[in-house]
Amino acid sequence: MTRPVLPSSARRAGAVIAWVLGGILLLMLAAACWLGVRGLLAYQHLEAARSQVATIRDGLDDPAAVTERLGDLQADTAAAHDLTSDPVWKASESLPWVGPQLAAVSTVAAAVDDLAATSLQPLADAAGGLSLDALRPVDGRFDLETIAALHPAAAEGAAGIARAEASVSSIDSTALVAPLRSAVDDMSRMLGDTAPAADALARATALLPAMLGAESPRDYLVLVQNNAEWRSLGGIVGAMVVLHADDGRLTLTATGSTADFTRFDDAVVPMDAETLALFGERPARYIQNATQIPDFTVSAPIAREMWAREFGTSVDGVLTIDPVTLSYLLTATGPVNLPTGDVLTADNAVDLLLNEVYLRYARPADQDAFFAAASAAVFTALVDGESDPTTLIGALARAGGERRLLIWNAHEDEQALLDGTTLQGRLPVTDATTTRFGVYVNDGTGSKMDYYTELTAGVGWCTGPDSDSLAELTVTLRNNAPADAASLPAYITGAENYGVPRGSARTVAYIYLPQGAELVASGVGDDADFAGFGGGMHAGRLVQMWTSELAPGEQSTATFVVRTPRTPALGTELSPTINAAETGAVASSCESAQ
């Protein structure tokens, strides 16, 4: 059979089409190779940059440490950005499936390159050659000029890290292949961890000069909370000291204790109806209860007013610490000698201040004197300039993160610099990323039995049918006192002054549910006699009150199931007791809510 002969024009057209198709295939192959090679090189540079970012993150408590890795970081991020910003790469970002992979790499590369090139360089320049030793107090004075000089660069660095974190966190990693998803999530977490530290550095360099008396002398009331007798913010107010700051020099000018205060006939500050319904007037009439309200922006002005009425002096701010904080500070100062002959160390501070002192001294006045002497000794060691600066900053950061170190400033512009930080000690806030509960405990025994009492809590999203928006909080209290605790000194057991048997621990817990959450179910273990929770509303949060009374060795667990919009994470804020711990996610089907 004879094959038909195509006209020459048709043959030429077919040849052209073939050549065009072949050219397109070659271009696609070349583009794929181009993208593959450049992508591999970019990934290698980004991995190197990730390592540099980790080092810088870990060194943010010492600005000079940034300079050590910045050059290598800039070289790696610039190379990665160049490799992922050419026209071929950008055009390919619109392709199905492969496009999101390429877009994720270029987004990360651009974000970290901008961070390295524009935001970290000013911080490195400002910190050049500076070590934290320059921030030691000399003859009791801090170098305020050095601290203030760091602020512009610290603020620019914090803003750049925040931009980079926002850019990387906006990537939808669910569309990425596993290795790239892991790398993107890792970088997002790393920037997320770094951002608060950079922000804290920026705020500190803005706030500290003013607080330390750069413009005018300042006075601050420091409350030392006693975790052996719980209050919502940590413990009963025990020893108090006043620090005077003038041009960077700190001096201790006054001390006090709860024995110096009498009951006030009326609340020293106005209290709103919700607060009164939950706590009554006690927090605003007794200095011992000033920290019962779990919001330091409310508790601090109460303590300030009480101090002014008793001693006639008005302070510029209020701070609170506890013996656990003192133990952290002692890691930086080293052991300190007390007038009693005791040596206070990071290892023995908590036990000595929260238990042994009550076994040794029967008179409250002697106990308070011991507390005051310990606080003064640690303060003296700090201002003498002998403490290790890096360890000291780590100790303060740890105490602040655990809500043991709280600050309230009477100057509104300076207080605003603390907004959004744990240092303010405000109620937990639920946002788009985390649903937060609050668990605040208060002693009901009139004793120091909370040295032996353990608080733990766990949160988890429910599983099972119709449970997408259900979350469960479990709170456990346990009395770890010895079996013969009834024989302990009366000041520790409470001597049955409030009707609690010696050795037992009564606790009043305030459980703050997330803002807008609906309570679905609640209960206490298998307690058939449980009469239910009291409570009310406070600042847009439903509050459940739970009272327990535990003999030595006993424990009790309360469970709360709420309906609330689902967020990626759950969390709790607990009163900073000696041993408070969040146990994390709880495995639960929330059967009580079905």
C-alpha cells in the first residue's frame, strides 16, 4: 500500500512543531535541573543559617555573642536568597504541587536574609566588643549609659526577628513534603523562641535606665512571697524591703514584715463587684492577702497603698519575688553568709526559708527577721558586683518565665513597656494560637503546710464523637507531709485555728476557664459527697472555686471540661508554688461530657 505524501509545507510545519515541543521539553528539563541544583544549594545554605540562628538565639542574653556568628549567617542567608529569587524560580512558584515547595524555600530565605542583613547588624555594631562584665555594678552603681546605648539596636533587632517569625509562620507547611515541612517548622519554632528573648532585651534596655534612677530617684517596694502558705500569685506576703535607686546606684533603705501591719477597717483601694464576689475585701484589708487576686496589676497597687498608710512613703513601683527566686539568684552570687551564722546557698535556700526556719524559731518576729536578713544578704551580694552576669540574667529570666518575679510600675509609660510579658502577672489570655486556663491556689489552713503540698495540672483536647471543641483540664493536689505531721510545730500545722486537723492541708483553688469558654462538665474524682463548685465571673472568665482538705498522703483531682474554639495549643498558668508543674496534654475521651 502506498503511503500518502504530505505537501512540503505540512512537513515543514510538523518539523517546526516537533522542534518547538522538543525545545519546550529541553527548557523544562533545563529548568528542572536549574531549580534542583539551586534548590539543593539553597537548602544547604539555609541549614547552615539555621545553625547560626540557634547560636545567636542562645547568646541573646549577651549582645556581644551576636557578632561571633553574624558574618557567616549573612553569607549563608544572602546566598540562599540569591539562589531562590531568580525569574525561573519565581515563575515556578505558581506551578501545581512543586510551586508551594519552592515558595516556602524562597520565603524562608528572604525572611532570614532580611533579618541578618538589616536587623542584626545594628545590634552587632552596638555590642561590638561589649561583654556582660561591662554591665556589672561598680561600687554599687550600674552603668546606665551603656544600657541605654544598646536600646536603639536592640529595638531594631527585635522588630526584625518579629518580622521574620511572622513571615515564616505564615507558610502553610501542611502542603510541603516531609523533609521541607520539618525544616520550615523547625525554623518557625526557632524564630518563635528567639522573638521573646529579643523583645525582652529591647524592653529591658528601654526600661532599666529609668527604673534605676537615670532621670530622678526612685523607690521600689519588694514583696517576698512565702510559698509555704499559698496565695494565688505564689504565697503570703512575708518580708518586705524598699530599694532606693538613684543614677544607677541601688541601696536598701527600709525593711518590713506582716507584723508591722494591722487590719485595715476598709478596703484601701476600690474593688469591683466581680472581685468582691470572689475574694471579698480581704485582699485589700490584710497585707497577707494582697497577692490573693491572681492579677499583679491589681495586687501591687494594694500593697503600695498599704505601705504608704503604714509608713507614710509612696513608692514608684512594686516587685515580688519568692525563696525559689532567691535560690536562682544564689547560682549567680554564690553562697552568702547570714548574721545567724548560716550559709545560704542555691541548694538550701528553699528548705531553709520555707521550713527549717519554723522548726528553729517559734516566734513569728524571729522568723520575719531571718527572712529579712536573707533577702538583704542576697541583695548586697548582687549590688557588690561579684555575681556572674550571664548566670544572673539566666536566673532572672527563669524566675520571670515562672511568674515568680513580677513588676508593677506606677509610671504609666514605663508600665506599658511591660505589656504582654509574664512580668506583669496578669490573668491568662487566650489567643489564636493557645487556649489558656488559670489555676490559682490559696491556703485555707492558716499554716505553713503548703511546703508539703504538691500542685499539678494537665490539659488536653478531647477525643471521640462531637468533641472537636471540647478541652479538659485536670488539677491534682496532694499532701506529701509525713504521717506524723500532726506533731510538727503549731506554726506549721496551723494548730487547728481554722478547724483543720493538725497535719492536714486545706486549699481553696480558683480555676479560671478560658475567655468565652462554656463549662460542660466538672467533678472531683469519685467523691459522691462532692457538693459542687462555687465561683463567679472575673474579667470575662468563668471562675470555679474548689476547696479540698487532705490528710498526709491523700490527694484529690478535679476535672473541668469546657467548650471553646479549638486552637493549636493548650496551656495553663499555675500559682508558682515550690513544686508546681504542668503535666502537659492529658489522654482523655472526655466521657463525662458525652
